Amino acid sequence: MFPHQVKKLKAVFEENERLLPLIDTTARDKDEITSKIVGISRCKDDGELFFRKWYDYRFLHPLDATAYFAECYMKAYSQVMLMRGREDYKSAPFRTGIKRKAIWEQSSRTVTSLWKARQMADKLRAPYDLFCFSIIMDTEGRGRLHLATPAQLYQAELIDNFKQALASKLRTGLMVSEEPYFKVSNFCQCPVQEEYQKFVIAQIKMRGEANQDLSLRSAIYTHEAIPRHLAMKHFPEATVLAADKLQLSWNL
């Protein structure tokens, strides 16, 4: 069954005919499917990755996660094909890099590559859409005849470039969960929720003090990622008050 903590992703699965069957599939059945299409040995690292992967995926079975990763890959591939003029708007949606089939209907080679690429994204705590799009765009920027295949998504050179891009995003942007479970209003003292709040705070601290008020306003009020009282414990009072002021002016 699908975990209750991932409401937004569940909606995505319900709207996708390739993902829909996973909604009501039991964990035991998913284990059996996994053993058939990729082998249990391939999952030996997934136990540790449950505590490292991007927060929106923390409650997903590895099969669910890989199936969703495949969808992110296909979408990113199609987007890059369209953006760079390799295909027109009519044909681009059908150029997806892999067959538009469910994960258990893909070839053994494709499944293994997708599984390993997804594990790499989890190791880096990267959202799958960001991971796939960034690396495929990287190969496009190199002028390659073909865009990145699933097996190329975890090549060392491309991963090094992605790490740099991810670090830059963490320093300049604000990566937050899209799942309601991680909003302050749904906080229930679950360890993963507490870890997420620490992650958001750590991002903001990476900025200079001159820019922290903007990020705090976004984290506290726009995304409801951290409570104000927690911000007061980690940032100067003047910075939090500046964030409050920005929010008031935003609402005028």
C-alpha cells in the first residue's frame, strides 16, 4: 500500500497509468517484483539510502522510487529535446530516452541502469527531476549526438558536475519538500521532520547574513518549512524581524 506521508506523490501516481498499479500493491508483492526485475542484491544499499534520500521519497519502497525516477528521466529527456530544438513540440513528448512502459516492463539492462542511477540520486539527496534534468542538460551542453542514457546518469564526470551544480543551488536557492507532511502545520515530532528542518536551516546559514532574511521569509511563511520560534534559536533576532517585515510588505 502507498504510505500516507506522501500525498502529493500519490496524486502523481494516480494520474499516471504506468505508476497507478503500484498504489495498491503490497510491500511483499513489491519485494517479489523487485527480485524478479533487478534482484534483491541490487537493493543492499537501499536500507541506508532510506535515511539519506530526498525527503519526499523517504517513505517510498525502492520499486516505487525507481518507477518514479524513470518517469522523471523520461520527462526530462523530452523537455531537453524540445528546448534545444532537437524535436518539435508535436514529436518531443514521444522522445523519452527509454520505452514508455512501466518499470517492470523495461529490459533488464534498462531497469538495472535506472536502479543504479536512482540510488546515486538518493546518495546525493537530490530530487529526481532535478538530478535527471541537470545531467541530461549537461550532456546536451557538451554537444553530444545523443543525450544521456540511464547508464550514463551515474558516470563519474557527470556526477562531479552535478555535485557542483547542487552545491550552488543549496547556496543560492532554497530546496524544500513539496509534501504537506513536512510543513510546520503537520509537524508531529517525527525524526525525519526534525532532520528536514535542520536541513532547511543549514541551507540558509550557507548564505551571507545580508541575504538570510529573504530565505527565512520564504522558509517560514511561503513554504512553512520551519517554525518561527526555531528560526529565533538559530538566527539573530534582527534577521528574523527583517524576515517578518518582508512578509508584511509582501502581503500589502
